[in-house]
Amino acid sequence: MVEETTAELLKRRQELTDALADAPYDLILYLERAIVHFDLVYPDLAAGDAYRALLLTDEIRDENFEYHEEALKACQAYTINPCPGVLDHSSLIQDLGPVTNDGGEQAYNWLAKLASVRCFQILSSSLLRCGCLQSAMKFCERGLGVVPHNKELLQIKNDIEQAARKRLKLQPGDLVEVNNLPDRGIARREVYPWNTYEPDRFSEHSLSFLNQELAKFAPKCEVRVSELPVLLNGGSGAAANGTEAILTCKQLGIFAKEDIAPGEIVLDEYSVLTANNRHKESTCDSCGTELPPLAENSKAVSCPECYDTIFCDDFCYEQAQTQYHPAVCDKDVDSIAKDPDPQDIDQSLYLLLLARLLAMAEHQGLHPLEVSSVKYIWGDFVSPAQNSSSNPSQAIYPPSQWTLPFSFRYNIATPLHILEKMDINIYTTLSRHDIWVFNTAYAKFRGTASARKNPRDGRPDVAAVHPFWCLANHDCDPNVTWEWGGRMVLWARKTRVVGGKEGGIKKGEEVLNHYCDVDLPVQQRREWASGSLGGWCMCRRCREEAAEQATKKAESEKK
């Protein structure tokens, strides 16, 4: 059989997506699109489709579920006609027993059971390809609980165990314990071929809008196109040491329109795209700052509909009501992802930022990627051609060029759970709440969100995205420093890090921010900042200091 080309698969994906808009409860369409996503080398998106299909099998079998009638109606034709191709696996049908075509309840249950096993096959195989071994094994074992002798599931289980032995460096006789398996995986970080929401960030229209908004926070600055050095993956090679010419790329940056004196405020930005992962913590729900003492004359304001939600003053309350809060007011979402285990702190904060973005989009009647707080942010995306160069069906490790942290819990299950808590139909709103939309938002957060540590235990517990603060590009000899306390404030440095030169910013100069501790040695700076930058820093200071270290090392080795 001749393999389908990428263009053919993308066309088929669009056809299935359009069909789901007309038949949102059709689990067969989800399974078919999952296969197409897998063939397109998007195993994370395949897992998302298979999971929605799995939820629909539950809707079919339980009349108490919310969408039971809709799911039944959608699969009615499949209980009478021959089994759909995506389910037509002779070995699987043999494992389950003969097809039931009476069109009654027994036929619905048989189809739902067959489809659920197909969901388990796709979920376990796809999550394995992303490196989420624990979730992959759990879905595989659920499938084997239904069809214990299914060859495909047994092979997938063997593949998961092989991957686990390599990643955990287990000895031949060691048992593979499912609860000890790693569950943090990797997915593609890119502007998907069908993503029509990513703007031309360098166009006159975009720059005009951004400068109009920036004037509210930084009247002495403007957004321009900046030329930056291309980051290196791991910093290997001579260019990392500054001994060769480096490649550059275009990004947006902030520039001074007039002289800014040392110590002068450069930017003072307010944002409601914030997150707090402590349950019942005394922080403003809107801006994330510490609440004032709740005394008789306190400025703090409680929401009249959900009294546990508190804002630091009338301004924050009004901003919340205008931008996001009605979408989550009294919807029982406050406890989700709060007080996480230490190893999940970062994932919980990114998830809660996504939850806030979804609430903002819902209240404002926008697609999540059209919300202005994220629309113009660049997510350190890699080209689709580079991302798809390695076929995951041929390997048990995700390709090295995949850089977006991914897990079933935080990228698929919990975001959908949050939407359900918000009384949003996860099937009829697929165009706004597809898994690729969540992934795109996560990619933008990963490179731009700032976090604040709780002074009591040092754990990060509040995060925020300030879209203009993050437009100020990183440099290890920055001309600004910053502080976040409800508002993100940039000040012009009084002295520069390198050479102790006088600070301030001259008209026409770029505002240079810092995303790591610039007092660290070059190697530690690069490692620390790589998570937010997407690679090793290639600023002039890093290149010169790395070159100096390389020279000293070479001279030492000659002795």
C-alpha cells in the first residue's frame, strides 16, 4: 500500500475536523482523526482525540451521563452498517466475540466496548511515543483488562517495558512497576500547519496595535523588529564560544524613543493572566499580589457570588469582572491543581495559566489564541518540517528536536476537566479547545511566564504572563532590572553588569531584560536560562566569557 503524503494527510485531517463540527459526538470520527494525527507524527494530538472518543464510549454506556442521548444518536448508523474501518481489526473483533447488528442496546454496548479497546490501543501507543510511560502503561493495562490476549496491546506493553528499562537503567531481572514509570514526555513545539491564529508579528498592523497598547505601560518606549543571535541547542561548537560568526534571526523588541535616566521606570505593566497554586492562599485572584490585611477598613474586595474569591482592591475586582471572572464564578474550579506535589509545581502553574486564559477567552467571546495577552507572543516554535523528520512509529524515544514538555494529565485530561467545570461542552467547542490549542498556549507560556516564590518555604506558587515585559529581549548584560509585585516594573539599571559602566538607556537603544541570575558564571547562566529561552544564550557577554574559558582550558591542557 502506498503511504499517504503529508499533504494528503493534512487534507484528510481538515475533512475530519470539519465533519466533527457537524457531528461533535461521533466517536468514530475522533478515532479516525487520531490515526491521521499519528501518521502526521503528532502522537500527542492522537492521544487527545482517542481520549475524547473514550469519554464518548462512557457516554454511550451510561444513560445518566450528560451527553448519553447525543452519543447514542451519533453511533446509531455504526450499529447497523458494517464495522467502520478504524475498528475493523479482525484480531480485536475475534477477542471480543461476534459483531452484534440488531441495532438495539446490545449493539450500542458492543460497539462502545470495541471502540474503547481501540482507544486504549491508540492512547497507549501515542503516549509511549511522547515518552509518557506511566500513562501509556495504565491505558494499555486497561485495554488488556478487556481483551487480555490482544496482540497489539501485548506488543505495546512490551515496548513500554523496553523503554522503561532503558530510561530507568533497570537490570534484566528487575520488575517494571507502573507507579515508578516516568510520565513527563515531550511533544512538538510549532505553529501547526492549520493554525490560522498566529499573526504576522512584524506587519505594520501588528506593530501599530502593540505600540498603541505599550504606550499605556511604557510611554518612552516602542516596539520594533530586533535582530538577535540564534540560540544553540546545548551550546556545542565553536560558535558557542564566540570564535565564529553567528547566525541571527528577527524577533520583536522594545526600544527607547527618548533617553531614559538611570533608575527611571521603563515599564509598569498590569496583567490578569496570573496563577496561584496554593489553596486558600491570601493572594489577589486577579493580579497575584499579597492581599492587604482583612481588617474593618481593608481595601480587599470579595466577589458577591463566590465569597472565597478575593481581590486586593476595587481596581482588581473590576478588571477581573471585565476580563475573566464571570466565566469561573462559583464554578468549583478553585481547588483544581492546587497544593501540588513538589515535582509537579511547574506543571501546575502552567496549567493554571491555561485555565485563566480559557476563562478570559470564554468571557470575552474569543478564541483562546486571539486573547491579546498571548496573541503576539512567540513560543520558540520549531518548523513542522524539522519536527516531523523522525517518525515516532520507528522509535521509543521522542526525537531530540521536540521541546514542548507534555503529559497526559496536564495537556489533555485536566484542561478538559476544567472546561467541564466551567460548564463548557468539550465536544461542540472543539475548534476553540482542541489539544493543539492548549499546546500552543503552553509553548507561549514556557518562554514568557514569570514566577514568584513563597517566602515561607521558597516554593514557586504564583506565576504570571506580562506580554510587554516579555517583549524586552534577554541579555546577560541587561540595561534594566525588574520586580513583580502585582505589576511588572522595569527600571533602567544605575550601573551595567559588565565593567560597571553607567546605566540608563539612550534614545534608539534596545531595552535588554534578563531571565536568569546574571551574576552567575556563563555555564550556569546558560543552563538556567535555556528553559525560558529555548536554547543556550548567545549574547556578546556569554560568547566572550565562554571563549575566555575555552582558551584557559586549552592552555591548561597543553601544560
